[in-house]
Amino acid sequence: MTAVPDHSLLARLDAQPRVRDFISRAVASGRASHAYLFLGAPGSGKLDAAWALAQALLCERAGEDGDASSALAGAACGGCDACVRVARHTHPDVHLLAPESATGYLINQTRGLLEDVALAPIRARGKVYIIDRAEQLRANTANALLKTLEEPPAGVTFILLGTSAEVILPTIVSRCQCVPFRTVSPVRAAEAVERATGTSPERCRIAVSVSGSPARAIEFLKNAERQEARRQMVRAIDSLRHADEADVLSIAKDLMVAINAPLAEVKSTQQAILEQNADYLSRGAMKQLEDRNKRELSARERSGIMEALASARSLLRDVLMRLQGVPAPAMNGDVEDIIDRLCSAATVTGATAALDAVASAERCIARNVTPQLAIEVMLFDIRKALTCP
């Protein structure tokens, strides 16, 4: 097995050792592909691996004399400016793209991407483009991308993320090196987080249930604001039995404030980068950087909302399992009292309907429904489901 420095993002791919070692060998040998297609089920760690690969490719110390462990392993040092920025998702040369339409990627997104690809890197020696949900690249948007995907400029790497090669355009699949990801069970994921952090098994189970993968669970445990958003969602569901219409609207508003709280640091970092680059970037380049920042904020907000919805789903799943008499430890072991209170008033049918309300909210967010509206509707539906006999 290839040795990986513990402080690199690659080390956090503990639940996907084959992928971790594949990336390490590819970067260490200097044979990294210009286009990858990471394939696997949601929660398998594809996005975590994409950020890890980006960090390894852009690390400022990789290959330096005297830093052989990092260079030979193909892993990032984890401590240079580039590594820190990639780990915080604030590096100006790493671009994360997601569909901006309910029907998939817009042609304007592809055109903007191709224009950006032609520009020189801002800070690093190369650029990385992470394209999430690649199955939503339709023919009209993908065709413009195909030639660049096959022969990108030097130093440009594409990492596409998808669930299965069967649902992605064959012309895209044929231009990428496919990397399969295996499904990781919540138990194994929580064990990986516990080994990496030394945190209690209970907190690790909570982090995995909310964030969806070991690497993101580790970041969740480091972020007090994200943990507070989860606590607010749990308390919100607990309070719905005695809430009137005005209370529900107020609860939804407070939830959105908590969900968006982590964005303040991102905005501050983005502004600092804009000020640093203002003197030597053209007006067009600055506009593209500003647009990228807006897309990043939108993606971060969406991620926070989906994390909050995952918190609701995890709690309601515990309620349903207890109502059904399933002998398994609760994922939300820190709020046993809330689970008991919800079980005392709910039925199996009601808990199932409440989970359906969360799933409906997730679909609404995917279709770009206003987040606060989606959460308000979800809370009203959960209240009805948990209080009706």
C-alpha cells in the first residue's frame, strides 16, 4: 500500500483505499490523466476524492527535494498555501460546477467553463474543474465540451462525478479515465471517522448521517456552525407539535440563518482573493472570478441546506425504527429524549409521511425551488404527519 501523509486530503479517503492508492500512484508517477470520471452511489466519497486529487495536483511542495514522502506518495503536503486553500475549498484555480437548471447544465454554463479554461491559472501551476452530476450534461451542452475534454490546455484537469456510466453520454465516458467507487456502509464510514479524529462513536455516527461521507464528516466535526445548524433542525422538529402557523414560519427563517452562517467566512475569503488580484487581473478576468464566487456561494448554500435536510431525515429515521421496534442504536444518540417525545405522539404511518416530506424538500431544492419555501412546506408537512392519528 502506498504511504500517504496523514495531513493530506488523500489520507481521509480511508473508506476508499483502492481509490486513494490509485490517485497516489497516478500523481506520483506523473501520469495523472487530464480527465477522470468518478463513478459511484451518493455518499461513496466521489467529491471528497475529487478535492483530494485537486490538492495533490496543485500542492506547491510536491516533488521538492527533502520532501520525498509527499512526492513519492503522490500526496499533497497538506500545509502549503495551495493545500490549505484547496482543503478550505477557496483555491481560485479549483472550480466546482453543478447544474444550474432543474433539467441539467445550461449551455451558458458550458460556454463560461470553456472561456475560463482558456485563461491562465491565478495562483497555481494548473487548474482543476470538478463537474458534479455529470449525468446532467445533455447533448446540447456536452458537445461544446467534448473537444476540450479530450485535449485540454496543459495543466488543466477535469474530474467528472456521476452515479453510473450507463446514464452518462458515451462520448463523455470515452474521453475520461473511469474510477469506480464502492458503496460505504454508515457503520464503516463512522469507524473511519472515529479512527481519523478520536471522537466518540456517537458523534461520528451523527456526523456521517448528516454529511454523507467520512471526509465530510471529519469537516463537519470541526465546524461548530454546521453542528449548530443540525441541532437547530432537531429542535425545530421537536417543537412542531406545539407550533402554530406563525411559529413554523419563524422556525424556518431561523433555520435558514443557521444554515447560512458558515457562508460568512467563505464570503470574507472570496473578498480577500478579489482584493489581492485586483491590480493585475483584467476586467474580464475579474468578472469571471466574481461569477465563480457567486456560483461557489450558491453551491455552498445548497450543500448546507441538503445537510440540514439530512439531519431531519436521520432524526425521523430513528423515530421510525423505534416505532417499528428495530433493535439498532439511534444515529442521533445525543437526543434520545427528543426521539422518545416524537415516538410518544407519532405513528409508523406518520413517521413515514414525515420522511416523505423531507424527500420532497430535497427534490424541490434540486429543482431550484427557493430554499426557505421548501423548508417551510417541509415543516408544515412534518407537523401534520407527526400530529395526526
